[in-house]
Amino acid sequence: MINEAATLNYHSFMKDLDEGRLQPTYFFYGPEDVLIERALRRLKEVALEAGSEDFNWNVFRSDADDMDWSVFGDALTSLPLLA
């Protein structure tokens, strides 16, 4: 079940990024794939230093046929490599 009080819409999310308010994990869902891709791109720009995305950036798509939930769980609990 999704906690509606803890959800952000697209504009609130972008405002939080612009103001430097970042969370350790984000879960994007909904029918607007274009907005999700824009949000991911902006998050990557704000949250990561150039060159660290290979070590500190993971995107998992739950509708993918090859989704490995154990790798997803490991990513949630591991510390950033170049923090």
C-alpha cells in the first residue's frame, strides 16, 4: 500500500531537488514514462558527482522480465561507494 502522505508529485519532487532536499531512495510509478525519465535525469544531475554514476546509480524496473529482486534488495542496503 502506498502512503499518500509520503508521496510527491512531479512538480514537488523537482522543487525539492532544486532546493537540495534529497532522499536516499526514490520509487517512481505511474503512467507518465516521459515524466519519470525526466525526473530520473534531473535526480542524477543533482545527486551524483560526474563519473560516479557507474558506482552509485541504480535503476530497477519492476515490470522488467529480468527484474532480480535480490539485487534490488542489496542495492537498497549498500552504502555509496564514492560518497
